Amino acid sequence: MEKDEIRQLYWQAEELCRELESARENLYVLRAERGDEAQKIGLKNLSYYKKAAVALISEIAEVAEEEYDSELMGWVTEIEEALSSFETEVYSE
């Protein structure tokens, strides 16, 4: 795989983590403003982000293994943690 393609994966991973953090923060605010409606919105967003995360994690894991890139593999953990944090916020009361 070319260096540009690998850099693109780094960028995608970083961007997804930023989006998840932003979504978590927005959900926290939305919960204060709209109460129960926030969980419905959060569940919808969670479904989207889970699909995006699974696809990106799969691609990253494959490339990281092929390229022996442990730093890239570290992004798998970052994505999983960001997704878990968002999921916790969705299900919190």
C-alpha cells in the first residue's frame, strides 16, 4: 500500500475519533435541552458510527498487519474507546 493511502487511513481514524467526541458532547447538551428525545437521536447516531467504525477498523487492521505498522494499529484502540465513550453517553440517563 502506498504511503498516501496509509496517511489517509490515519486521517480517517483521527477524524472519526473527533466526530465521536463531538457527537458525545452534543448529545450531553441535547439531553439537557430535550430529555428523552436525545436518546432516540443518540441511538440513530450510534448505529451510524458503529457501521463507520467497524468498516474503518477492519481496513486499518488489514493494512497495519500487511505493513507491520503498530502505530496505525493503535488507532483501532482509539476508535474503539471513542465509540465506547459515545455509546456510554447514549445509554446514560
